[in-house]
Amino acid sequence: MTKARQAVGAYGERCAARHLVDSGLRLVARNWRGERGEIDIIAWDGDVLVFCEVKTRRGDAFGVPAEAVTRVKVRRLRRLAAQWLRGAGEQPVEIRFDVISVRAAGSGPAHVEHLRNAF
């Protein structure tokens, strides 16, 4: 991955984290690394533990950001969430998987779309 792409991704994750906090969620972890991948953001939404995948794009040439969450990525995120839960010893009443799409603007604030219960 190029440094430019890493910078865009890091910017999107900062925007997503700020959006979640502004929406009342409490962040637990960012960029948690498991055996076979990474969970971008883990947060509490009241009693619900939320695993968030963040996708950032600079334009729509390759589709909207959320379209990049494939079936393979969904399976990987579910396995990573189970791994995190085992390691953290948490037993939430409910878990949720969200996708946060960030479209970076050339100037001005980014457009953030939060898809709750995305999968």
C-alpha cells in the first residue's frame, strides 16, 4: 500500500472515530490487530458492542466506499470479532457490525455515512 493510500485511510478512520464519538458511542479500540487482519474501530453504543469497518475514497470512480466490503471481508471481520471477544473476555448482550463510508472532499469536511447493522 502506498503512503498516499495509507494517509487517506488514516484520515477516514479519524473522521469515522470523531463521527462515532459525536454520535454518543464510546471507543474501545482502534486498529485492533488479530491473527488474520484488523478491525478498524470497536465501540460501545449503549449496551451494544459495535465492530466498525471504515472505508474511505477520494472519489466515486471505483464506487461508493461501502461497496468495498465484500463477502470475504465480512467473513474475516466476523472471525476477528470472535477472536477479540475471546481475548477481551467481554460478553455483550448484543453485537453489531457497522460500515462507515468516508468520502474525502478536495476542500471542506469529508462526507461520512454510517451504515448500522450493515451485515
